[in-house]
Amino acid sequence: MSASYANADPSPFPGFWDLSYRGFKPKHIIQAFKSLEKRKYVNLEPSRRGPKIPIEITKKGLVFVRRKKIQNLKIEKPDRWDGLWRCAIFDIPEKQKSLRNALRAKLKELGFVQVQKSVWVCPYPCRDELKALADYYHLGNYLSLFEGKYLGQDHDLKKTFNL
């Protein structure tokens, strides 16, 4: 992985993280990165001194960032519904039951409603969020998303989502 730079210098430089102009003190920036290094989320290049500190995110750091991204995942509710339903369908093998349960819990947390055992519905655009879930849980072969109009009676679903 290539190194990025944390810039504790008060003047902004393109291509660098410049945190000090946002009110962070250089001392606190360095302490934060040292804490991340202690937890093995980043590597700091100890031979370099000065306002620009080369940092490299570790594999453990990437896992942490990806987990936090999934934990903080949200589906934005638009001001006006576009009339399309989003249907997440999955068929995860029994030997991966814990993964299936984790996906169900996350879909519920995101606001999906279960209409059948492995069929969940949401009225809001969520392609990127489901792609993130599929990538995180390695579900590319098991998870599908369909968007479209409901051909049956969707009164109950509309009521559930206050549409």
C-alpha cells in the first residue's frame, strides 16, 4: 500500500490531509495517529520528522474501516417516493447460516421489511448500500437486488413505510 500524508502544518497543501486548519492542534493529530499505530491500524514512518507524516493503513486498519462503514450504513429517505420498490433476494447456503442471519439483521436495521424468508423490500434507492453489504460479506453470488413496480396489492407495504 502506498503512504498517504497527515499534514499538521497550518497551511493547506493540495493532496495532503490538512487537519490543523480545521481546529486540530498538531500535537493532538500526532497523538491520534500514534494511537492508531499502537492498535496496528496504521504504520507511521518513524524516520520522517516535520509537519508531514507519512502514514500507511494496515490490513487490520482496512478491516476496521470496512466494518465501521457497514455499521454506519444508512439508506437515505428521499423527500418524494419514486414509486419503485427495491427487492433484495438472497439464497445463502445452510453452511453459511451465521452470514445469512447477519445479512437479515442488517437489512432489518436498514429499514427493509421481510416479505418472505429470503425476500426483503424497501421503497428507497439502495443500490450502493446493498453493493457495500455484498462486498463486505462476500455475497456477490448470493444476493440480488431488483427495482420495479409492484404488480399486486401493495397497500400494506405502503402503510408499513408511511407512503
